[in-house]
Amino acid sequence: MVLTFIEYFKMRKTIYLTGFLLFAIACESNTYEEISDNTPIADLVRYETNVKPIIENSCISCHSSSSFKPLSNYNEVKDNIDIIINRIQRPNGDPLRMPQGGSMSSNQINLIVKWKNDGLIEK
Ligand code: HEC
């Protein structure tokens, strides 16, 4: 098939445009959350600085000090760490998954797992 010059340039324009669009879509899907989730957590994880803010944000509304299952201080979280890790690592849609009715990023989940592996440091 013989292309005229005009057809040839039109085709090239379409190919460039398609390429650019694909590139833009690929960049767009790399949201901040995904990038930060793949970043290894380098430092030692500590309750006061790292774990407490997550628990306060995602769990305390139901697990306050006066609740059936308080997670409101270092000892309460430490003493329940295995069941906490079990609950937050359950698959989406599992009725036992915590936080109930909410969600946590995989970075936050990894951080709590690493807190245990680092030795449950308080401060
Ligand atoms: C909207 C309320 C709500 C939120 C938010 C919530 N929970 Fe729960 N949680 C519950 C309820 C209700 C139960 C009891 C039912 C069950 O065992 O699933 C429970 C049970 C648990 C248990 C099991 C307790 C036991 O003795 O077996 C753990 C551990 C737990 N939650 C941890 C967490 C953690 C960690 C978070 C935050 C990441 C969280 N929950 C957020 C309502 C909540």
C-alpha cells in the first residue's frame, strides 16, 4: 500500500498521540499511596511515634479504654499484637478484618508487623 505524505504524517501523529496518552496513563496510576507502600520502612518502628497514631486514627473509635477490647495504650496493644496482626492482614471482605468498616494502607499494615519484628519498642 502506498501512503501519501499527508496520510503518513497523520498516521505518525496518531502513533505519537497514542504513545503519549499511554505514558500519561501509566504515570497517573502511580499514586502517592502505591509508591509509599512499596517503600521499605528502614528505621526501627516505635509505638509512640509510629503505631499509636495509626491505632488512634483507625481503631480507637471502637476500641477505646472503656470498650469491650481496649487498644488505648502501649500494654493493651502489645498484649494483643498477634490477634491484631491476624485481624488486619485478613483479606478484603473477610468479616473479621479490622478496622471494621474502614481500611488501612498496606504500608500501615506492614508497619505494625515490623513493630512486632523490631521487638515492640515503646518509645
Ligand atoms: C467500627 C468499629 C471497629 C473499628 C474501627 C475497629 N474494630 Fe476491631 N472489633 C470491632 C468489633 C465489633 C469486634 C468484635 C467482633 C469481632 O471479633 O470481629 C472487634 C474485634 C477486634 C479484635 C478481636 C478481639 C478479640 O478479643 O478477639 C481485634 C484484635 C481488633 N478488633 C482489632 C482492631 C484493630 C487493630 C483496629 C484498627 C486497625 C480495629 N479493631 C478497628 C469493631 C471495630
